Amino acid sequence: MARKVVLLLWAQTLGLAGAQTTQLLVEPPWTPPVLWDWVTLTCQGSGTTGATTWYKDGQRWWLQGLDRVVVTESGTYQCDRPGTGLSPPVSILNAILVLQVPARALLEGDTVTLRCRSWQDKPVTWVSFYREEKQLQRSHERTELSLSPLRLQDSGRYRCRGWVETKVSQGWRESESVPVTVRVPVANATISPAALAHPVRAGDPVTLRCSVQVGSAPVTFTWLHNGHEVARGPLLELGDVHVGHSGTYQCVATNQLGQDGQRVFRALSPELALTVTPQGHWDRAVAVNIGRSLLFLALLLGVIGGCHWWHRLGG
């Protein structure tokens, strides 16, 4: 029970730490965002709100110190926090036709809706959706494409084409292509070797490896010894082990999917028991075993010699 409590507290601590990078969150949560939606950008990172620096189209923006702004001009935006650096760019479009994807991590098995929108939601008809160069759907009235359940092979670049009518013009328009990347949470973390010789002799080198059966990159690994974090990385090299290394080992595989860091997945491996025998105890155990073997050999030779003497006597 105590070990479960330690693991729970450790997982909560890791979750609170989150991604140590600056992120620019978009509301409404669609990508690419469009100007006529009155987009709100929120800068998320370490440090105080007043330390936020904004950039538009690569130039320092006049709005400084705020962690949230409402966008009134199209362009490419970034924000900077002293502790976590510059965020990835977010482009606000004001195009005639736009294909939008939900601004979140798209996981295998999800239901995802892509929507084709015209400028300021003017009428658009005869909409076709494409992945790469393959047409997936064409409809006179439908402006959305549903992918359900989402599969890994659904990853690719999507675009839409349709007939757009405005007060000043009408005609066929095509959106820019938008990437759709299907991701997989980590699962089935294992340690190799799955079992160690019992006991392990003090001074012997021991190396453990953690791996997962599935999981989209990047995947991070953390090692626990008796429920406490001792190392990070896929390999745990204990070097020349001693009695203090005895106990149970587990690895925790983690992948964080989505820019907002809210979808964090973990896989905990089964426990691996390690028992280290002190050098002196090992030597004594070896000596006792050798002594027993020699005694058995002497008794065996005695029995053979006795049998041979008995046959000679009988002859």
C-alpha cells in the first residue's frame, strides 16, 4: 500500500510539472484559426504574466505583459516567457477558403471532424475533401468530413475545394493543405532482461532497458527503485552493484501529446526484483557448495571401490 501511495504522489508531481516549454493556446480550438472568429491567444509557460513578450510576423509586438490577447489582424504570432523561451508560431488566416482541424492531439480511435469554411462563413457548395491527391468526399451541401475511428493511416495533408459566393465575386476556391497527425499513447512498458539471476553477486555490472510496445514519439522514461525516482532514460546502468541496489525496479514510460500538455499518457512496467549477495557471503556459499561436492565425490568413489573389492572376493 505504501508503495502505491509513493507511485501516486510521484505521478502527480510529474503531471504538475508538465511540459517545460512555452505554448500558445488558441480559442476557438481550431487550426488554422481564422480572423473572423475573434481568436483569443493565451501564452502558457513559466514565469510571471507580466514577463510575457509578444511577436507578430517575427517583429516585437506592442502588446507586452499580457498573457492573453484578442487578435484583430491576420499574421503569425508567437509569445516568449523568460523561463521557457519562445513558443511555436500560430498563423491567423483571413483566406477565402480554409480547412480546419481540431487544435488538440488526435489519437488513434478518436472521432475527428474536419470542416471547410469560406471567408466570414459565406455560402460554399460542392465541397470536395482531399488527403494528399486522393479525393475522399464530394457533396453539394456538406462542408464537414468525419474521420471515425481515426487510424494511423489517416495521417497526411488535407485540403478542401468548393464553390464560394461573395458579394463581389464567385468561383472555385481551394484551401491551403493542413497536416493531420494521428498519435498513439504509450502502452505495455517492459524491462529487459525480465528476470535476473538470483542472487546477483556484489560487484557484478547490471544494466536494465525499458521499452514500450506502442507510443508516439517523443517518449520519456523514468526509473523507480522501491517506488522512488532514481534515473531517467531508456537505460539504467547500475555499474558494480552492491547490497544497497537490492529491491524492486520499475520504469515509467510517458508521452505528452498536444500543445497544451493536457493529454499526458503513462505506462508502468511490472516490477523487477533484484537481490544482491555480499562478496563474503558469496565466497562462503561457494566454498560450502564445493565442500559438499567433494564429499559427494569421495562417497561415490568409496562405493565404487567397495563394489570392486566385493566382486574380487566373490571370484
